[in-house]
Amino acid sequence: MMLEKSDEILKKITSIKNDFLAKRKKIEVEFFKNKKGLECCKKNSDLTDLLIRKIFFIIKGINNFDKNFLICAVGGYGRKHLAPFSDIDLLFAYDQKISKKELRVIIEFILYSLWDIGLKIGYAVRTFEEINLFSKKDQVIKTSILDARVVFGSKLVFNKIMRNFVEEFTTDSKIFLKEKICERKKSIQNLGFDYFKNEPNLKESEGSLRDINLIYWGLKILNISQKKNIKNSNK
């Protein structure tokens, strides 16, 4: 694995950056013309997917990374609800066959390139095994996996990880749903019940986007659980 000379990399990154910014501006213009928020968010998500893949393929001599390395979108980005100034939440997942040195070079190259473009990035780095292990211990991590989708890497590997996640997930799906509801109630209590604020928190306060997210997660949890039950009953 290697990187080209720095001036050649800079030239490629600049070209990718300019193309990304021009297309993002076009999406913005279309939004103010058509006022279609979800369509705008989906286009932003798809454009960001393409950006990450282009940056990744600047690196030369990558062997078997399509099987041993995944870049996953999580959070709002994973749901393709990427607003223009939202954080881009990424999960870098890898097989331990990849050396730590190689892994660090690749992840740092991707992150620095995205930061240079001016994007806000939230990220985690986990082995394939750690994804399920950590999700058992932390419901925030479990929720992020619930929203995950693959941006780069083998879909077969990703689907296998998700199947393992679902196997674990369905054993306590009702408990998980109750935990999410309790978590939301506590969050609202911590914010306070002032409904007459001049600037209400459209993301976190009661009746906000977080409640819409909770409904989405609840339906997804129930859907996964029902599918699992149907599958077991047909055996």
C-alpha cells in the first residue's frame, strides 16, 4: 500500500473537493426551488458516499480491502437523512488480518481529506467482532448499528455482521425498545418542559426530530423482531 507524491495527492483531492462542493451547491439550489427536504437529504447522503469512495481509491496497492475493511454510514447519515450542515457519522470496521499500521494510514488519510473539505466527522473504529460485542454493552452503539449501511466494502461481509447483530438483538428487542423510550423521557426531563421558549430545540425537545427518530427506531425494532419470529415459526 502506498500514497502518491504529495503534490499529486493534493491535486486529486482539490479536484474531488471542487466537484463535491459544486454538486452540493446544485442540491442546495434545487432545494430552495422545490422545497423537498427528504429528497435533499438523500442527495446529500449519496453525494457524500461518492466523495468517500473517491478519496479511498486515491490510495494505491490496497489488497483485499474490499473483504477486510468496511466504511459504514451511521446515525442520520446512515438513514440518508443528511442535512447540509449535519455531522457525518462513520464506522470503520476491519478484520484483524489488516495490520494496525495500514489501517491507521488509510483511516487518517480519509479523515484528513474530509476535514480539509470542511466537513464535520464523527467516527469509530472497530473490528468486525467488536461491533456486536460493544452493541451488547451500550444501547447508543446498538442504535447506531440499527441505522448502519455500507458505503465501501463487501456487502456480503456487511450483511453477515448485520445478521449476527440481529440474532443478538432479537433476544431482547422488547427490553431495548423500553430502554429507548426511557432514555427519551430522561432526555426531555433534563431539557425541561418549557414549551414557550423563543428558540425551541427542534432536534431534542418534546415533539421534535428525536421523537420522529424514536418512532422510526421503534418500528424498525418491531419489524426485525416480527421477521425473526416468523422465520423461527416456519422452521
